[in-house]
Amino acid sequence: MAHGDNSKEKVVYVGDSRVRRGSGFITPPDYTAYPGKSEAFIPNFLLKEWMVGVVVLVGILVLTISEPAPLGFPANASATVIPIPDWYFLFLYQYLKLPYASGDYIVLGTLGVTGVAFGSLLLAPFLDTGRERRFYRRPIASSLMFLSLAAIVYLTNTAWTEYKHEMAETGQIPEDVQREEKAAENRAKGLPTSSAVKAKEIAIVDKDDPAMALFKQATCISCHATDLKGAAGPSLRGVGDTHDKEAILKIIKEGQGQMPSMLDAATGAGLSDKDIEDLAGWLAKQKSQQ
């Protein structure tokens, strides 16, 4: 193969029959021969990224298991509060309170400055085309990064400090702190620390009644399940609290809502009129308290 512009250099074509065919596999050059220059994306670079991701994920899982999110007392919708966003939006919250980003300059603050900032991020790969990866050899990009981080930290701290001063001046205690204090007091007294109420499961009344077999024979289990807890249809446990025998009979014969009449299906399954009445009477006995 020719190199440069030397026209007298001998050209050897790869497809030339006079070039002997090499035997064996040609080992590609090892990336360790170029330290600090490059590395194989698969698996070297990608494996490192995956390992870092796994470590972070395991750390998050450990934190969620060791410190589960508590379910405290419900929030008071009528409480007087000073609105404040989540901590990761505090810098934007404080930025929008600045004179040149609010009031008459709201358009400049919301569209102008933020548009330049996000536009710079989008154009960064095209503007910063240097090959140097060490941050101290990229003064412009590094300076902008540290300046942005310092601005975010400053605005976040200022927003939180002003919020605490405003709370102290008005004599307010954050509602979440009040709920935490109330939960701590109940914990010390051995009382429930949450307003969550565990629903009491309603038992099946007269489970050995022959009507239970009629319930299965009439194919009611296809919608209401064998345990009466419901599947495609609603649960029938406690149905007697809201429906008596006559109301249940009417629903079986005429249907209700999206449920069609089940009289033909019941008679087709071999149930007599007396069986249907017994089934309705047994369902009417399904009450939450006996």
C-alpha cells in the first residue's frame, strides 16, 4: 500500500495472488498498549458503569429496607402553611424571587436566562470539542461547572434559611414536624404511630350451609370467586349489610348495573326456584357482624 505522495513507492494490493495468505488468527492490539488513551467499550467501560450502577442500587435498597417510609398522621387541609417546594427545586424557587427574574422581568427570568442555560447545555458537546478529559485542563468548562454548582448551593441555602426565618416570625411549626412529634409521643406511650386502619376481614357466614354448593353450581364463582372476595365482580362478603333476601333475588332475576340477569344461567345449571331462594337467603346472611 502506498504511503504519502511518493509515486515511485511500490504498491502491493491485498488481493494480489503473489501475497501469501496468513495462517491463524491475527490478535488485535491490546488497549493496554495505549495507557490513558482509550479502552474497549465492551466489556471494559460498560462493565465498570454497570458495577457502579449495581452498587448504587444496592445502597438505595439497603436504605429503603433499614429506614422505611413511615405512614404518619393525615395532613390537615385547613392548616395555615407557608408553601415551599421540594428541596431539589429550592434553588429555582429562590431564583424566581430575585428582582430581575420576577415582576416586570418575569419573561426574562423564566424564558431568557433559563433558555440560555439549557441551550448552553445542549450546545456543550458542539462548543467544547477538546480531547482533554481532565477537568483542570479544561478551564472554561470547569469554571462554568463550579460556578453553576456554587449558585445552586447558594440559592438552595438562601431559600431554606428564609423559610425558617419566616416560620419563626409567624410562630408556625411545620405540619410535618407536628405529625412527627405526635407520632413520637404515641410511640413512647405504646400507641399507634399511624392513622392507618387495617381493614378487618369479613368471614363467610354458615360456610357449611348447602347454599354454598348452590353458589358454586350456579357459576357465581366465575365473577365473585369461591371465597366470595370477588374477581371480575364485587365481593359478596358482607353483602347482607346492604341487601336483604328480596333485593338479592331481584338482582339475580333482573340484574344490576353491568351485571346481567343470572336467572337463566342458574336454572340452566340445574337450580330450581327454591334453590335460588335458598341461595338468596344465604347471601342475605353474609353480614360483617354476627
